[in-house]
Amino acid sequence: MPSDPPSPLAGPALGNLAAPAAQAWPLRPLQAADAQDLITIYGDAVLQQGAGRYSAEQLRAWAGHAAEGGAIARALELGHGLASLEGGDIAAFGVLEPLDRLSLLYCRSQSSRRGHASAILRALEQHAQAQGVQQLRTEASQLSRPLLLRRGWQVEAEETVRFAGVWFRRWRMIKPLQSASAQDSDG
């Protein structure tokens, strides 16, 4: 989420811990008409996947942010976002905003651990790289940090921030992106 209000970020997108390697979820660009679905997914992801890792007070503050704080509307207006589909419905979504920052990454609880977040991350990383971005950054939650680490992201710093009146621990993370010429020489 943007640095203007500090946030726990790229939240409950637990990704592909148990996903079959061959599963390829269809992706599509996010659209303004997706806003209500994204708010629902955001809240579901936070409340269902955050239970046991966050206090009830933290969960309430975080889950309410999507609708109240305008994070989804801002992301749809200013960012580059993708939805991962399952059965024709949005199962997960991710947004780069600005182009060098993973600002949102959320997966519906019933679709978590199936590869949706990894598919979105891979596509967003490729998009950023194609646009000349050399390195991505984010602020990761307790839930997204393990996925990001598995996908080659690095922790820059742990921090405690006040978000919606409640304190959260999160991790500032980066992922250097190889240039096309560097990839060519690797292989």
C-alpha cells in the first residue's frame, strides 16, 4: 500500500504452497467494474487468513481499509493490476502502483495456496521489467512475506507502523529485476 498511509500491505496472498506446478490460472487486467469484488476479496483475505496471526483489533482495522481508505479505487485508477481467475471469478488480484511498487496482493481464502498469487507476481514482475523497472519494492505482511521470499524477494528492513490507528509489524522488501541482456547472458 502507498507510503502515504502506512499499511501492512500486500497481505494475505499465501500463493502456491500446495499448488500443482502445472496449474496455469488465467489472468486479466483489472477494471473499474471489479472494485466491489476486490473489496470483498481484500476483506475476506484479511479476516480469514489473518486470524491467528493478527489481533482482532488489527484485523478489523486492516479489513476495513479497502472500502474506507480508498486503496482499491486508487489502485484501479493509478496502478497496473491483474486478476487471477478461477471458474470465471476473480480469485486473487495484485497491483503495481506506482510501477516499481507492489501495492496490493490479495487472494480469496477459498482459493489460497493454489498458485494464484505466484501467477500474478510473475506477470507483474515481467510487466515491470518490460517497462524498464530495475527493482520492485513492497511492504509485506506476515502473510505475504513467506511467498515473496520464495519468489526471490529480499527483506530490506522490518518496521512497526501505525495503520488505521493500530500498530502493525511489516517488512520492507525488494526484488531486483534482471534486464533482458542479463537474462540472455545467464542462459
